[in-house]
Amino acid sequence: MQNQHGGDVDLSVFPATPVSCSVEFGRVWQPKPQPSFDVFDRIPEEGFVRRLWIGQ
């Protein structure tokens, strides 16, 4: 992704994946210079709300 979009791109993550995908995503994420990303939660009355930001 960094090669295509550059190092200053933000990645938005919506938790709509199987547990195994989420575990693998967390396992391979390294504390190296990577794009920051947001994790959203869906609240019925409000829609998607940003719950977590992981960045540099």
C-alpha cells in the first residue's frame, strides 16, 4: 500500500471481518513506519463512529 499511495496515507478499518482475519491483521502489523489507521464501530443510532486511531 505504501508503494502505491505514499507514506502519509491514512487507512480506515471497519470491523466487518471474520475473527481469523482480524487476528492475522493484528499479528502481522509491525511497529515499523506504516500508515496510520482508524478502527470504526457501528452504532445503530449514529452510524460508524471512530473508536481507535493507531498512528505514528
